[in-house]
Amino acid sequence: MTDWMNELGKSAHDAAMILSTLDTNRKNEALIAAADALVAKSADILAANEKDLQAARENNMPLPLQDRLMLTEERIVSIAGGMKEVADLPDPVGSVLEMKKRPNGLLIGKQRVPLGVCAVIYEARPNVTADVFALCFKSGNAVILKGGKEAANSNAAIVEIIQSVLDELSLPRTACQLLYDNSREASRELMRCSKWVDVLIPRGGAGLIASCVENATVPVIETGTGNCHVFVDESADLDMAINIILNGKTQRVGVCNAVESLLVHEKIADQLIVRLDEALSAHNVKIHAQNTLVDQFGKCDVVEATEADWGTEYLALELSVKTVRSVDEAIAHINEYNTGHSESIVTSDYANARKFLNGVDAAAVYVNASTRFTDGREFGLGAEIGISTQKLHARGPMGLEELTTTKYIIFGDGQIRP
């Protein structure tokens, strides 16, 4: 480990020791002050963000990614609102989950405690900087942030404001640190800082997550990639289905909970596709259709789907479309090609809804609702640090509780083991 990474990690560890015993009111005071400071200094943030956007335009960054990168007054107010929502949430740290008495008189319980030092590597989304700080700080964790170079100026402006608030409140500024070196070598150093970092959370595309899993010696929580499906069952309300598909595909295309693949029961495919073709063409959605469906899309730009399309996260105005013969076939297809993120069925058949809920292997499974709801704020968690697509120790949107672990607390009155 290099000297600079050792220093960064140790300072985060020292801050985490202070945060782990910090009073809830003190934490909330800091979060509210930081939120207010972001809004008050929004002009500084927007000026820094414009530098990032200018570079993005010059480098021909795809428009959906530019949308992720862009900050506005409204978005900064929303980010600050998310921080205040976190302040309003119950503090999980210190809560006792259970307490039982053993025959020898020992009282043995479990208590929630912070993870310690969280490292978060993410791409061109500066809102993540504030969201992650808020969640880590409220749950008693220090955080080391490694944002993408595309958002370097925006991230630096946000962290500087947060650190100035921590200074004013006599709290450790190293509770929130930004890794200013945007090289891959710096990322690998952070991934291997197992002496000081307790958990690594990558937020980004499949390449970033794979790099973390392959290179990290720090425990990794995989998040993000979303090849999300909607299955329209034969009993579905077609108006409802079209609204859910449009919302999932076109509201915001560059996000992990957007719909990438559509499965349609073969009995209602003709009825649905003629209407869907009209609706999706209005949004310039390109269709990757199974060969028997290509001719049914007369208005959309359509190509014949390949095997690779069933597993593709487009993050663009593109959608793969396939027919199935039953809910069982839909479940099998989804479990083969999905990424464990969010899946939805549109149906009026309760038995099929239950079968889908029980059979689909994903972090979030919906009946008659858009996959776009898989989000920490929508789930009532305040901001989120990421959406875990693995099964240990967290799954789905990760809020405060998911940033804690437990320790056993034992009360005795002089017992010794015989």
C-alpha cells in the first residue's frame, strides 16, 4: 500500500471511530447544515458542473450519460432534500435487535453498529457524492469517494462544501474524503486498502463492477447493472401495460431500473404490439424483435434480435421484445438473462402474479407497477448508496440499515465457563 493511500485510509478509520459513538442529534445537525450549504452555494456547484459538462460535450459523451452528469438548481435542491430526509429517518446505530437469557444467566443480544469505513467508486453522477455522504454519516461510517473523472469538478465542489460544514461543527472532515487522483491505479489502490477499508461499493456499469470484483481485496457489494424486464401476461390490462412499459423505457433511459426487455404472452401479442408500435415510435425507441415479430413493428425502427440482445442493458432508447407461451416460460427466460435487479409482471391473474413473485430471482419483483420505482427514496429509505444485485449482506436499495452490521453484547454477573 502506498503512503498516500495508507494516510487516507487511516484518517478515514480515525474519523469512523468518532462517528460510531456520535449522538443522533449531532449527526442530524450536520446533515441539515450540509444540505443547506449545498443550496446556498449552488452557484459554485453549477459552475464546477458546467466545466464537466463542457468537457463531456467536447468528448461526445452519450446524451443519457450527460443527463446523469448534469446538475441544475432543481436537482441540487432535490439532493439537499434527500439529505434532510436521511436526517429525519430513525438512526439504526445502537438499536438492540434481540436479547435472550441463557440458562447460566447470561443476557446475550445483538446491537446494530456501523460498518466502519466505506469506499464507494462511481461514475459520472455527482448527486451520488452527497447521497453517499448522507447515508454513511447518519449510519456512523466514514466514506472515501472515488468519482469518475467526468464529474471531477462537480464532486470536488460538493465535497469541499461538506468538509467546510464539518469543520464549522468541529467534526472530523475526514469523515468524507474524495480521491482526487482519477487514474485506474488509484482505484486499484483503494480496492486493495483492506487494512483500513471495511467495504467497497461500486456504482456504475458492468465494467466497473467486474473490475472491483476481480481486483479488490476489500469485501465488495455488487450494485447497479439492470437488465430489467416487463412481462405482459395474457390477462393484462393493455392500457396499464403500455403505460408501465413507456414509463420504464422512456422516462429516463440511462438508469439501472429502466426496462430493457419486454416479454409478451403470445395470445395477446398481436393486440399489444400494434398499440405499442405507435406509442414507442413517438419516443424514437429502437426495437430488437424476435424474428416472428419484426414485421409487426411498422413505425418503430426495428431489427431482428440476436441472442446477445436478451442479456443486454442498453441504457438507451432501445428495447428487446420476445413472445412466450406462459408465465413459467417468462420466469425461466428472466432468470436466465436478468442481472438480479428489477422485474415486473402485468397481469389480472392472481395465481400468475404469485407464481411470478415467488419464481423470479431478483432484488425487486413487481406486480402491475413500473420497475422505475426501485430507488431508495421511492422505497422510503431517503437517499440510497446503491442497489445491491447480490444476496449478501444486502439486496436491493441500500439505506441506513444496510450500512450497519451487528455485534453481540453480553451481560453477566460473574459467570465463568466450566
